[in-house]
Amino acid sequence: MNFSPSNPRPTGRRLVATLVLVWLTHSLVAQTPAVRTNVPPKPVAERFLLIVDTSAAMQKRAANVERVVGNLFAGSVGDQLHRGDTIGVWTYTDDLHSGQFPLQRWAPQLREAIARNIVDFLKSRKYGKNSRLTPVMVQLKNVVADSDKITVLLISDGEEALTGTPYDAPIAEAYRTGAADQRKQQMPFLTVLRAVKGKFVGFSVNTPPWPVEFPVFPVEPKPVAAPAALPEVKTELSPKPQPAPKLETKPEPKPTPKLEPPPPQIELPPVLATTNPPPTTNVAPAIIPPVLPVAVVTSPPPPAPPLAVSNPPPVMPVPVLAPKTNPVVQPASTAENPERTSFSLTLLVVGSLLLIGIVAGVIFWKLRFRSKPRASLITRSIDRDPK
């Protein structure tokens, strides 16, 4: 019996087709961008902590405390509870009692059961001793520091004020104002404190059976949505265009500037400085002619009778002296021209000399006229007779 081998061609074709199909599928998956949806972040679970005073002073208000707590959690704490929030319960007298009630995880469908569990736990507590908030506040600060968001519900009689919060003074004032009414009705105070990231952000003091007010949390910034990733598009690299060869161009020679002949210069006569020249010491002072007495010419007196004396004594002429005057030196004017000043001085000197010469001639003539002796009548008669 002969067995012929099967034709291997169909198997090879199937293998090639399979490989091509796998390659195409891989290429499509690689080019298809991953779809990213902007899913809002999951809200942070909030913590609720109920703290109840179980001292002896609160025993008369125990029934109302249980009623207030049951209604509060049955109504979802004023619709402040959300799915996933946690609820813890503490009690205190002169010391803190924590960890005795299991932590509750809130769900809307479990609100009746959670409210009943909390009320049953409070009924099981024994009221006694005095109340002291100091150990409670010490532990509360540690819990607040470890919480992103927390709401504290404190039920007390208001006889002891809170310490360690930024709202201690207004809370103590609210306790003091409503203490008498709450004691008369045997109702507790419900104090609400809220904190974010370790810091208290609000408070309210409520007097049941009035509705409970809750301070508002600060608005949190909205998360920024991450942008969707764009598909990576692979583009074939095109060859870079080669730059065209640069042509070497010689710079054109700059034209030589034409030199223009300079304009003719006009020579101007030198300008004499108008400054006032300093006074010179060589200038001849102005000479003022002396004032001479005026000689009055009178007629000669009649001849005296002849005397016996033949030769009278000669009469000596009396010289007339001109009075000496101090010459006044006049400063030369600084504003006049030097040439004009020298010419004026020359004229003044010449005129002075001429005047002095005339005056001297007149004096000389007068002196000569007076010095000539006159002969007597006898002498003249003798002279007339011939010898």
C-alpha cells in the first residue's frame, strides 16, 4: 500500500495568510489611540465622631439624649452623611472611653440599623462621676490632625467650656445664654465642630429640639481633567531641501565723493575790544591856570611940589607873587577814545602855556612901568636949558 505525501502548498498558503492577518491586526491596534475617559476622582470619605457626656449630671437628660441621637442618625445627620462615611462613638465622664463601639460604615439603606445600634449602646452606659473635657480634647486634637474632613458632634450639658479650639469664647457664651432653658427642659446642648486637614473651619451650638445647623465646609477646588492623548501620527521623513549655492558677488565700488572748492573767505578788519583800558599814570594832569589879580590902571596923580632933596631914594619894585594852587588831577575818562584824550590834553597844555606867557608879559610890563623914576619939575627944567 503506497502512501503519497500530502501537498504542502495549501498549508504554506494558510500560514502566510495567518501571518499577514496578525500583522495587520497588530498595525491597527498600534495606530488606534487608547481611549481615556476623564473619570472624576472618588470623593474622600468623611469622618463623623459622636461624643456623649455620661456623667451624673446628665442622668436626668439621658432619655432626651437617646431621642436626639436616634432622630439625628435616622435623618442621615441632616443629610450630611454619604455612602462610605465612617461613624465613631465616644463617651466620657472624668476620663475618655473610646474604642467600645465598633466603627460604622454609612450606607443609606442601613441608616435605621445604625441609628438603633448607637441608641442601644448609649442605653447600656452607666451615668456617674463628674465630667471633664480635658482628656477628650487632647485625644480629639490627634484625631483631627489625622483626618482630611471630620465632623464632631458633642452632646453635653454646657457646664464645662471647650478648650483648644479657635471658637472657645463664642461657644462658652452660647452655653451661658441657653443654660437655663436647657436645664428647665432637661435637654442637652449639641455642639458641632468641623475641621479640614487638621484645622477647625467652623462651629455651631444647637439647642434641641430645634433643628440642627451645620457649618459649611470650604469649597474645594475642582480637579483639572487630564487632556486626552492624541494619536501619534507617523509621517515619512521627506528629504530636506538642500540650500541653493550662494553666488559670490563682489561689492560694487563706492563712488568717490566730489570735492567742492571751499567758499572764499572774506577777511574782516579786526574788531577792537571795547573793554575799558586801565588808567595810565603817564598822562599829564590837567593844569588849571592860576587866578591872577587884575591890575587897575589909574591916571597918574598930580605932580607933587618940588622938594629940596635933589636925589630921592630909589623906589624898589615889589614883585607880585602868584598864589600857589594845588593842581587838581582829573582822572581820564575811561569811556573816551585814547587818541582823542591825548589830543585834548595837548591842546590843553598849549593853551595853558600861551596863557601863562601872556600873564607873565603883562606882569613884566607892569613892573617895568612902575620901576621907572620920574624926574621932578626942577630937574626937567634944568634938563631943558642948554648947557
